Amino acid sequence: MKTNTPTGSPFGRRYRFEGRGSARPQVGGFANRAEAGAALRKALDRIGPGGGRATTTLSDLVDEYLEMHQAASATIAKLRWLLGKATPTLGDKRLADLSPKDVYAWRLTVPEGHRFEPTQARPELR
């Protein structure tokens, strides 16, 4: 792997979510090959057989996203705070069962002046 991580570590992991033609994200910065392998196994266990996320909850996805997102610590803290607004209500819901109606109902529980920021579409979350 090329060392494009802040730590300069050549150890990383890659996998495909949706078969041969899909993107293969790379996550690096692991101290050694064993640590990278353990992270890969953890990610593949979350995906489950066949590449689906049938048993993954929103909380699982938020944790995975924050774990792999490479940004300044202030950015990670802000994302954790924003995503933390949804996880108390929707966190235990499986992604396969999460609907726009659920998100809309949750959004209405957020005070009106505070709804936009935690629910806006962010390029890094797409």
C-alpha cells in the first residue's frame, strides 16, 4: 500500500462492499499487519455474508464511520456531536429497517432552530 496516511504507516485494509465492480475503500495507519487484519475482519463481520448490512445498526455505522474518517480531532468531535443527536433515538434500529419516515419523525423531535445542521447532506456521509 502507498503511505498516504498522516502516520506514514504502510499497513492498511481494503475490501469491496458490493462485489467486483464496486469501490474498494482503503483505510490505513495501522501499526502492523496484524492490526490491519483485525480491523479488516471486524469490518467484514459488520458487513455480513453476501456484502449486505442486514444486522448493522445506525450506531454501528456511526462508530465505523468515525473510526475510519481521517480528519482533524475537532472535525471528528463535531461529527460525533452531530451524529450523536440521532443515535439515542435511531441508534438501535437496523439500517435495513430504517426508513425516511423514521428519520423525518426523529427530525421533528429536534428543536426547530437546531434541525438543519445535524440533518443536512454532507459529502463525506454520502
